[in-house]
Amino acid sequence: MDYLEGHLCAHIAFTCSCDAGYYTLTPPNGSAEENNPSLPNKLEVLFRSSHNQIEDGTAITVSSTRTERIDVIENFKSCSLVIHKIVSILSDLKVPERCFDYVTDRILDSVSQIPAESLGGTYCVTACVMITFEENLDVGVTESMEEGVTESMEEDNVRRIPAAKSFINGLNKEEYRHKHGENKDCSSGTTSCAVCFEGILDGSAVSSMPCSHTFHYDCLVTWLDEINSCPVCRCQVEPAE
């Protein structure tokens, strides 16, 4: 099975794979009725992700998720509706946007395998999407890294739209406590700031995005003044008017 590789920023790489197929819900009866035999009646997506941090050359899994999303539509009337539904699911699951075309193509390949002669049958298309994030904490802060972040953003065609001031002003500013400290939600995020690439130390002022990724408070404010999305997963927030 092939896969997609890329970088969210200079020190965070990702690998995305998608295993798609279909199965019969009801067998064909020889009558087309309102069914379109070349399109599915149901779409199931299983999403798995893992976030690994590499420090001193050793990879450690710091978080993992498994989410299922099932959409039942009486009949998909067109491929554009299938594509719209796939993108909607991927957005809800916080899949990086650069994976959208890759996953959509794999699912549509599966849709194309539904036999056109199976009139009256109903079918479910399934997809298992797996994304692994590798965050390298051993990478130092260099000018080349900063250039790499800029190149990564340009390659991803990210529009630099600032976040709304109301969102920035509403950020929750907290004092970071590592792992077993007071802010347990912060410990589930990154232990280094993906904006400045420096470690987040106990006592540092931090803030988290809605996707739960955590950054130095000042770094996040500076970032959101330029871009209305998470520096790690690109989850978007309210844009400035």
C-alpha cells in the first residue's frame, strides 16, 4: 500500500496511508430504481493517528487516537457529493489539509470498483486512514529551519490570514506543568514549541489551540497575528475580518 509523506513544519514530519474498499449492504435485484450502482449508499471512515516525539535518537509515542465516522445517505447522487462528504469527514477529524486529495483519490478509486451491472444493490465504501506524526526534539534552532517552515507553508499554499482579535484575546494563558503537574491537558500536547522550536519549561506561560496543541503564549499570539491556523496540524480558527 502506498502512502503520503510530508512536513507540517521543519521538525514535524507526517506519514499518511489510506486503505479503502467496499462491501455489499444488499445484493442487486436487477432493478435500478433510484439507486446509482456506481456510487455508494454509505460511507465509513476509521481514523487512527499517533504522535511520536524523537529525543536523543529515541522515538516515544506521546499520544494516539482512534475515531470512527459513519455517514449514511440514501444514495450518493454524484461523485461531487462523495468528495464533499469525504472532505467534510476529514476536516472534522482534523486531518492535515494536504492529505485531503490523497485520501479522496484512494476512496474514489474504491468507488470506481463498484460493479456497474449490479442494479438495485446497495454498497458501503470503507476507508481506514492512518497518520503518524514524528516530532524531532533533537533539531536545533537554525536559520535553515526557519526557511524550512516558510517553504513548507508555501508548498501547502497556506494563505496568510490572521486570526480574529476576539479569538486571540480569548486565549487561555496558563502556567505550564510537565506531565504530572496541575495542567494535565497541556502535558498531552507538545513538550516543545512548534513556533520557536524551544522546549516548554515548567513555569512557562502557555496557551493551547482548540485542537489541544500547546505553545508558548507569546509565540502563539505572534503566530495568530499572521495565520489563523494551528502551527502543527493547521486546524483553522476564526479569521480576521
